[in-house]
Amino acid sequence: MSVLCVTGTSTDVGKTVATAAVAACALAGGLSVAVCKPVQTGVGADEPGDLAEVQRLSGVLDVVELARYPEPLAPDTAARRAGLPLLGPADVIAAVRELDATHDLTLVEGAGGLLVRMGEGGFTLADVAVALDAPLLLVAAAGLGTLNHSALTVAAARQAGASCVGTVIGSWPAAPDLAMRCNLADLADVTGTPLLGRIPEGAGVLDRAAFTAAAPGWFETALPLLGAATVR
């Protein structure tokens, strides 16, 4: 039973689709999987959030969301503006540990980038990963600027005491430009972590059958991705 935290170099880099892809691969490998999204922003109370998308794409059944705020802002800012309680780190840790106790793999999808403040005391996903002794999977953009963003994120994780199991490109186009092709060769060297795979652009619009059938092929190998999460 293990936990893997999914973070990104920024918002809108494909964390939710990447989370669904990892979940689909784990389910295909016979693992029981749960997904926790501690805090969701930019979605109304009755609207489907990121966890609904993870469920639609991967077929995972057990999902937990702890807090939701309507404005598309950093969670602590969104909570204050909405006049709603801030999420506490102890609540996140307890919820993830409860899922971890009954599942082979629990995925924790962050909000925005690694150091986005999630709630009380300005805690971040890096703090959650350290508290849970869980590795991070970094989802990165494909284009110009991603080397710097990825290196900074991995460095921040290490400074916080968290480990990064590797990087996944969250949206890889059918016709990558020169910068994207160079990034593919340079990401592992710049970050000091392996490049584990590329999720094709538009994967999030697939239906479940197509998504789950294709997902294993988006990773270089399932072993470092799922092995890091299932073996302490």
C-alpha cells in the first residue's frame, strides 16, 4: 500500500489526465486504486471537478475531495474570498492514510504547481508528500520554458525533503516543434530525474475504453512509475 503525489510545473499542464493515466495503468496491472484531490478550485458545488474526469477516463471508483472553492485561484486565496474554511494539512494526511490503508495505490493530485498554498499555514503538496513519505510525479509542459520550470520544481521538492520519481510530459503534440524535441532529450539531464513518458495531446477527450487501452503505451515503462509507488 503506497502513495504517489502528482504535481505539475504549473496549472493546466495535464495533471488530471496524467493522474487518470497512472490510475488506468495501475488498474490494468491488477492494483486497487484510490485518488484524492485535496482541494478543487474554479468549479461550482454542483459541477463535475477533476475527480469526475479521472473517474470517467480511468474507471477508478474510490475518489475523495476535501474542499472546493468556486473561483479559479490558489486554494488559500479562493477560500478567503469565498468566506469558506481553509483546508488543514492534518485533514489531508488523515484522508490519504485512510485510503492508503485499503488500496494498493493512492494517488494525490495537487492544485496548480508544487508550492501553491493549499490551506492553513500555507502548506503545499511538497509538505504533504514529506509527511506521507510519498514520492512525487512531476507533470511538465512540452514547450519552451519547461526545462527551467521543471528544474525549479524538482529542486524545490528536494529542498523540502521530498523525492521526485520522474517527469511526464502532460500534452505531447502530434507535430512537436524544435524546442519540444530538444526538451525531450534534455529534461532528464536538467532535472536529474527520468523522463517516464509522454501523454498525447487530446488524450483527455478519449472515451474510457480508448483511454485505458492506450495509457500503458504512453509511458517508457510501467516499472519505475508504479514500482516507486508500490514498493517502499
